[in-house]
Amino acid sequence: MHRGYAGRVTGSLTGVRALLDSALDVALDAAFPGLCVGCRREGTVLCTACARPLDSRLGIAAGVHIGLPGDLPEPLLQLEWCAAFRGVVREALHGLKYRGEQRLAAPLGDAVGRRWHAVGVGADLVTHVPVHADRARQRGYDQAALIARAAARQLGLPHATLLQRQRATIAQFDLDRRHRAANVEGAFGQVRGSVDVAGRWILLVDDVVTTGATLAACAIELEAGGAAGVSAITVARER
């Protein structure tokens, strides 16, 4: 498929999906008003006041603060995140990931979009770090995909599922830094029939980053498929 045509198709599908997601959220809010994961008030799954920590780094320059590991995992060109993995940010991510509250993907993805718009360099196509197919079936969705779609909508960029997790891996938080890279090495493969990534600058989205080993493993696979470069952004960063 011609790259320009493929890009237009992907962009159109992203727009249609965004409209459907928005309509579904409105319907759910009307039928089942959410409880804010922060203050537990009824009305929305994340109220305006409790959502503020998601923008805690919005005005901060790109890069890593003193006190956090500063090495950028190769071959990533840039690594950004919205907030620390604590408090209401942690509750929101857990609500989406473990309690089935898919409506949280919209505010989380919007925050990713705002942060990348403020400090990101380049990128013309958004994708996500995929969960294993078995995990996606258990949950009924892939939380990183939902966040990435919302971020792409916020940025006005197309989103495509470019990677698949070829084998189940141990949860990264159960491992020390030395073993995280080995845990995800070769764990990802390209999705056949997806958008041609040759010459594209990919923005890779995930929920939480610690060492960046998973993001780096995905970037290696995307570059092997011809991507010109890969940058990454997550909702939160864990020390």
C-alpha cells in the first residue's frame, strides 16, 4: 500500500474510532455516572481537581531531573512522562488497568498529548506497547492502546497497532534493573499487514516507565522494520 494512502486511511480510522469512543463515554456517563478515583465524588471518573497532578510536569523542560536515572535507553530518541507514579495518578492507572474503568483512558491520554505537545520533538505516527494477547482477552482491552488512541486524538496524529507481544513476560516491577532488559529481549514482533513504518518517526506510548527496558525493546523492533526513529512517552514514571 502506498505510504501516503496508508497514512490517510489510518488517520480516517483514528478519527472514526475517536468519535465512537467519545459517544460511548457520553453514553456511559449518562447511564452510569462515574466515581472519581481521587475524591470518590459521583459525576466523572476523574474530576478536574483530581486530574491536576497529571499536568504536574507540563511546564517543566524536557529531560530527567536530578535524582532519577538519566541514561536514555537506546535506541530511543526521547523519553518523557507526565507525572510521578503515586497518589491519584497511580489510582487512575490502576483503575484503568485492573478495575475495568476504560473511561479513565481519555484523561490519561489527553495528559500524554499535552505533555508531548509541550516538549516533544518530531513524531508523525503514534503506537503503543502491547500487552500479551492472553492478558488483553482477560481484561477485554489493552490499556496502553486506549491511552495511545486518546493521546493521538489530542495531538492530531494517526494511531496504529504496530507491535504484538510474542511471549508472556514476567511483570517488570517484580524484577531488579539488571534483569528487566533480559526479560523483554525479543518479546515483541511486528504486526503483519499494519501501517508501513519505513521512514516514519514513531511515538511509542505506555502507562508507566521505570528503567525504559520495555520501551527500548519495542523501539528496537520498530527500527528493524524501517522506522526512522522512535520516541516514547508514558503517563507516569516510577523511580
